[in-house]
Amino acid sequence: MIITKTENNGVISLALAGRLDTVTSSLLANELDSLFEEKIEKLVLDFLKIDYMSSAGLRVIINAQKKVQSLGIKMEITNVHESIKSIFDITGFTKILTII
Amino acid sequence: MIRAEHLSKNFGTLEVLKEINVEIHKGEVISIIGPSGTGKSTFLRCLNLLEIPSGGKIFIDGVDIMNKNVDIPKLRRKMGMVFQSFNLFSHLSVLDNLTFGPVKLLGINKADAKKKALELLKMVGLAEKAYSFTDELSGGQKQRVAIARCLSMDPEIILFDEPTSALDPTMVSEVLAVIRRLAKEGMTMAIVTHEMDFARDVSNRVFYMDEGLIYEEGTPQQIFQNPVKEKTKAFIQRIRSFMYEINSPDFDLYAMNGEIQHFCEKHVLTKKMTNDVILIVEELLTAHKAQTDIFDINLTLSYSEKHDTLLITFESAGPECNILEADGDDNLSAIIISGLTENVEYQRTGDKNKLNMYLRKN
């Protein structure tokens, strides 16, 4: 998985590309851990180029959601493909996350 | 019509056919299936003496064709053969390919031979190609010409040696359609094929060849649904199933995914179905890993074309445990699996846990 980070006035955007699975999800987890040490207002996870996500990826996302809530940061997930959206739906995460 | 007794064939010290005893009756359609290198084509070629058997006897309409006094060319005329590689005359037009044999060998006058050739070309859907050269045709068209050429000699039986193996997948059906039509018209045929659905649909009997023998024979239902012998069972199972062993927690996930994808593509599953299967398997492994360090896992995917269903079987050695009910603290894997599958069943058999589930259709 490739993660491309951009920053604009306190808004951090991570454009993710590839698979978010057992093998790769730790890359995103590590990126997020280091990011939460910075002072940010909003986090955007761009899923445009994510075509596969397993529970390993979901766990990273839900942990990030818990973290942003505790830090008072907004988190949005954008450009989610239908196949990934159905995984969010099945697991009930659609209600917890802000998916745009 | 054809009877082989104790038929054997050696190539040097290699024993290809051991002891073939078989009878093919008029009007029967016989499919000959089995792994590569088990003598299927050699058996077929022995029947019309393209290969001379090392032992045994072959009778055609009661005549022993291995008797030195027999008029072999005359007997061969009773048997047409269609080859994998077409074997057409590339320097002749399609029409001339069909009239050459009847005129030269059967003594039919050119006008009658042409009339019949045109009828046969119409039958195989290639009347408009009569004056084309064979090199101008696609593989599927060439094979249909080869079948028409075979029919132009009025054979009593046609031997097909893997007639679709050299064809692009898009051209297989046009050739099989012609063979199906011949079967309906009552032509006696013996067909070496890897097209299992075709073999199941078109045949009266199926010969499963292995170890240089007709290892098992029966109706398509017997061979494909209820094979009795071990090797037949394994062969039939392998055609429709994908099996993968996982013996280490550090197994190569992507290599496995690649093989699952290949299996799904082979059975023309949609991209979504393929993705779902890969996800289900990953979740099964995640749930398994959350419960135990023992990695002795057999994964099987079985696709039924008839019912358009995909059965996923996840069998693992270790203490009794249904990993879907004892998932980790968030239960995510079990939730995803439950959302993508139906009819999930857990069984404990011996020292193994077995989960069966069907991919949910959307």
C-alpha cells in the first residue's frame, strides 16, 4: 500500500492506494500513530485508490476513530468504492465513521 | 462396432497402454477423460492403426483389423479422425479439402463430391468460406472444416483427439456445438476431451483413463457424480476444486490470493465474487490466528457450475473450536464472514475443526 500525505492549514490528508489487509494495515497504523503526535484539526483518509479492505484495515480505522475522538480531531473518509462501502455497512461502521 | 481386447502399446520400454478391453457400440458417444500422459490419444490412434498396437486385438464389425490379410485402408474409411491441430491441406481451398478424399479415395465424381461438400459446410456454418484457403480461417473455423472433411468420407465412427485443445477459449463453443449436433443425429463418436461439462452433457458413456488402462467407465452421472475408484474421485474433484494447504503463520498471503483469483477466473466468477472469496479466506485465517498457534489448515473452494454456488471449506487441526463463535474481542472477522456467506456449518471430525460455508450471491 502507498500512503501519500498532504497538509493544508491543519488538515492532513492521507491518500491511500492499494490493499488494506493483514499485510499492509500496519503501515497505515504506523503512519497514523506518528501523525497523532502532531497538532492537527482534521484528518482525511482518501480511499479513492483502495480496492480491498479486510478486518485488519477496519481495526486500524476504528482505532483511529477512537483516537481522533479523544483528541477532538475531525476524521473523514472520502471516495469510498462500493465494495469497501459494503464492508463498512456489514460491520456497522457506517454509523460510527464519517464517510463522505 | 469396435471391440478392443487386451490392447497394449509400448514406446520402447515405456508401457503406455497396458490392458485395454472395451467395446463401443453403434450410436454411442464415448468421452475419454483423464490426466495428461495416460494414453488417451494413443488409445484413439491405435483404434485406426495410426499407432500399431504392441499386443491385443481390435475388431471392427467383427473383423480383426490386426490380421495381416485385412484391407486396412478400407477399414480405416469407416473411421474418421479429427485432430487437435486440424491437419487440413493449407494449399487447397476449403472446398477442395472436402472433395479431395471422396474423389481420390471413394471414386465419387467431382460434381457429387462438391455438392455434398457444400451441404456439409452449410451444416457446420461455413458455406460462405467454401472458396477460402484454410489459412484465412480462425482456429474454430478450421476445426469445423476438419469435421466437415471427416464427414465427407461418410465414416461410421468419428474419433476426436482433443478437438478443442488448440483453440482460443472463445472458439471452443462453436466446435462443441457441431459435435453436439452430430451426437443428436446419432453419429458414433469417441472423443478425447478436457471439456468436462461437454463430456457430461454429450456422452452416453465416459471412460476415465489412468495408468494406461480404462481405469473406470460408466455413465456421465456415475463418473462425474459418483465415481467409485480413488483416482477417478481425485481427478473429478480436482477439476472443480481449489485446494490450498497452510502450514505456517508466515504463509504467503498474496501467493494464495493469486491462486484463488486464478481459480475464480477459470470459473468466470465476477470480480466482486472473487474479491469476496479472498476476503472471506483472509478473515477465516485472521479468526483462526486469534484462537491458536497451530497452523495445519486445508482450504478448499468447490464451484458447482450447475447450481452456480461456491462452497468454501476451512479445515484445521487442533483443539475443538468454532473460530467463528470464539473470535477475538471485536468479532469483526466473524461479522464479515457472516455478511458474505450463507449456510455456515461447523463440524468436529476426528482431531479437526471443519467449517463449510457458501458464498452469498448478491
